[in-house]
Amino acid sequence: MIDSLLVKIALIGVIGIAAQWVAWRTGRPAIALMLLAGVLAGPVLGIIVPDRDLGPLQEPIIKLAVAVILFEGGLSLNFRDLRHAGQPVLRLVIIGVPLGWLLGTLAAHYGAGLSWGVASLFGGILVVTGPTVIGPMLRTLRVPPRVADTLKWEGIVNDPIGALLAVAIYAYITFDGPNASVSGVIGDVAVATLLAALLGVALGFAITWLFPRGYVPEYLKASVLLATVIGGFVLADLVKHETGLVTVTVMGLVMANRPVHSSRALRRFKEDLTVMLISGVFVILSATLDWETLQDFQLRFTAFLVLLLFLVRPLTVLISLAFSSMPWRERLFIAWIAPRGIVAVAITGLFALRLVDYGVPDAEALVPLSFAVVVVTILAHGFSAPWVAQRLGIDRGKGESVLIVGANDWTTAFGAYLKQLGYRVTVADSSTFALRSARRKELDVWRGDILEEVHEDRLDLSEYQQLLAATDNDAYNALVCSDLGPEMGFEKLTQTAPQDKQGAVQPRTHVLLESKRSVEELQRLIAEGWQFGRTRITEKFSFGDYRQRLARGGEPVAIKREGGHLEFFSATAKPYVDEGDEVISFIPPEQQAAQQAVRASRKAEEAAAKEGRAEEAAGRAGRAERTERAERTNEAETKRDE
């Protein structure tokens, strides 16, 4: 049964997604675990052998998957991002591409010993840094937006450029042999590239014109878009190999910068599909490794890998970004990060087969060398990126802030209390008047519609570990949680209970407080003098003891873990409370006074104990001194008698 093609395809998907899940749970680079999973399933265990299982379908499957992945990457290239990374990206494309190609060619020729033709082709492919690898890597890093945007734009824009360089060099090598006209080859590739780009622009404008005007029903939009991407890629690829990559990238770029109804839903669909495709394709590619390919790896290739890691990439970036406005720490980080992924392996494998058939010397070395580059760069950059970011001082740390949507008396008091506990709190509201009290409490404020701010990429949700929607509009609270759930994760979103418990607006996420008190009721209690307090759970004072001593009407609001993680109590989710955790409570004024009295009593007892220990220590020191003085007197008398 395991030999069934259906079973093999299912296994590819399961293995890839499982590797992504393990990476999320462990914090390890997802791309490295997918690579390891593919190697185990392929050459080690022999469960998946793509050449045997997929046969002639392998190449078109990979090419179409890469097309969808690049289109989704183009959808993320909003020109607003260039306000931070515009100059660095432009330099890395205009200066970095030819410089990286030159240095990569020299390294491949002198380091790996490849012939000039094969070395120049491989050097062109190495211009690609791989959005399929950069994307998963950036999800686990918290670096400045300028750095992330630069790496993202460079990876997506350079992908088709590297492929086109390889196409041009391949055409030069095979078109007319050594007597080929350079100008003829360049003109041929340039015309094909221009046509592919124009096709991408036309398709992007067509989609953004048809969708908002209702020419495509809502339930068909995602399917029509996917079919258009695949059709555009294939059409351009028929004109010239690999120019389809230009078409889908440009199409995504156009759609990213033009208004499209349902664009959020479409982008979410494409992102989900891309995660699945990246997982599957990377498992397939890493499973194609076999022992024969590994044995073809020669010791001289090691010199090339060293040159690529420590000379080619750093020099390319540092020269390209010299005298730019980007801080030197960020330049050094970008100079180190250049993992290669699916596109590099797929394009190299495609051209290697054709060059071998054409009888070009050293072409057979491209496959093991490309896999070596992918493995080494993924392991080196994937595992070292967080450490390098920390050492360079650009790591922004874990997102431990709290975002509260809705400025009122209760949220301001709660935010101020969280700030006392060491949290960075941001209160968001569209009313300047409502935010005045939050400003007086010295809380960070954000004026505007939070949904618009997030959708326009003016607010980075990765900074926040929890979001609390607590406006007086129940429908808006529900909308915030449902709309931002896919971005942050629904487990990080909480909203206050609706004021009309029997109303039509029912929450679809966590509801704050076990009692389901509404914002109106919470504000009334704040006006009556209710306050926030905290209680540390210890071995001697359990959470059950806390429950018994809680005043009538008081209740737990959140838990502060020892590492700083915050979790809210809700009607549907009651977090586990362990020793060392602190329970944040919303309590009436009489219990607050009682807690203060208990804390004052404990401090007095501790002070008395310290004084008692001090007196005891002084007594011991006095006794020791008297004993020592007596011994000296006895010694003196003994000597006198002698």
C-alpha cells in the first residue's frame, strides 16, 4: 500500500507540515527541519523517491509550485515598505546583482574548479537568495522593519533576475556554441523578459479591475486568481523558459499596490496555499538526494562554500550598501543572511540536465554543488540568524507588549497596572479625547482605527503577546478579533463580554473574565473604587487558597508567568496556575485595603525578624569577643607564672 502514488503524495504533505509544526513548537528554523525530514524520507529510509514515484510529473509540479510561491511573495511587496528599505533594495538590485554574479562566478571557477561557462551560469543562479527560505526565517526573527523588508524584497525581486541570468548564459552556451553573439542573446532574453513583465502587468490590472466590479462571484475569486497565475506562468514560459517567474512576480506586485475587494481573504488563501507548497516541494527536492549524488560531492567544493559564505555574500552587500543611510549593524546582518532554497535547486537541476545532454564539461557537478549550497546556507544562516542579531544588537526580543483596543476608565486603569508590572502597554482608539487619560498615565497610545492601521502595515502586531478588545461597541470588538485572528493567532485575542447578553452579536473568541462583565459594568465598578491587585502563588499559598480568600465579587483577570508571559482568564479558557505565577485580580476597595494591611504586616514581620537576627548576631559576636579576651588573659597569666 505504501507504494501507492496517492499514499506518497499524502506522505509528502504530512511530513512537510509536521516539520513546520515541530519548528513552531521548538523555535528551530522550519526550512532546516523540512530539509532534514526530506532527507530522512528520501535517501535514508527510501520511503519517497521522487524520480521513481512522480516520474515526468516532478519537474512541472515543482515549477508550478514555485510560480505560486513567487506570486504570493509579490503580493507582499507593497511600495509602502520601501519607505524604510527603498534605497537598500535598489542598491542590492542594481549594484548587488552584477557584483554578486561576478564574485560567484570567480568563486565557482577558482574554488570549485568549474569551467568558465558553467561557473558563470551557477554564479547567476546564486544571485537568488530564496523567498521560500527567507519567509519562514523572518517569522522566527524580530529584527527592525528595514532589515526584514530589505531581505524580503531582495529575495523576491532577485529570484526572477537570477533565473533570467541563468537563461541568458545557458542560451549563450548552447545557442551557437562559442561563436554565439552576446548582443543577440541579450536582446533575445530582454525581449522575452519585457513581454513576460507586460503580461504580468496586464493580468494584475485585469484582476484588480474585474474583482471590485463584481464580474467574478466571491466564491470563485480564489479559484480564478489561482488559475490566472498558473495560466500566465505557463504562457510566458512557452515564450522563453523561466520568464514565467517574471510574469507571476510582476502580477503579484501590481495586485499588492492596487485596491482589490476581498484582497485580505485572497492573500490569506494564497499564504495558506504557499505554506503547503513550500512544505511539499522542499520535501520533494531534499528527497531527490541519493547516495550517488552525495558521493559526487568533491573536497574542492568545500573551498567554494567557504568563499560563498565568508567572501561573496559579505562583499556583495557591504559594497552595495556602502555610504547608504542604513546603520552598519544592519548591513552586517544582511551581509551574513543569504540562504538558498527551492528556486536555486530547481533551476540548477533543470539546466544541469540540459547541459549534460549537450555535453558541456563540469555540468554534472552542478546538482551536488547546488544541494551543498542549499544545505550549508540553510544550516549556517538559519541556526545562526538569532544569535547574530543578538550580538549585533538589532534583535528586538520577544513581543511581550500588550495591545488594548478601546480607551476608557477601566482599560486605562488596567493598562497602568500592567505597566507597573513591567509590561509595555499600548492603548488604541480613534478618539483623541478618549486617549487623554491614557496619556496622563504615560501609556503608549495609538490614534486610529486599529483594523485600518494593521491592514495598511502601520502597526506591527508581532510586538504584542496579547490583544484585548474592550471598546463600548460589541460588534467592533468581535470584528477586531475575527479579522486579526489569522495574523496574531486566536489564542492571543480576548474581548469583553457583550452588554446585551441575549443580543445578536455573540463573540467567537475568548470572553474576558469568568463573570462575563461588560465594559459598562467594569467602568461602573472602577468608578466605585474597585482596583487591581496581585497575588503570588507559592507552595504554602495555592491557587485554591487564593480562591477562598477572594472577596465577594472579585475575580482573577490574568496570570503573569515567571517569564513575563501574560494569559487572560475568560469564560471559556481558565489557564493553569502554577507555583511562582502571579494572579492579577479585579477586587473591591475593602479587599485592596486588607491586602495592603497583610503586606504591611508581612513587611513588619520581616523587618522584626531581621532586627532579631541582627541582635542575635551581635550577641554571638560579643560572646566570641569576651571569650577571646579571656583566653588572651589566661595566656598572659600563664606566661607570667612561668
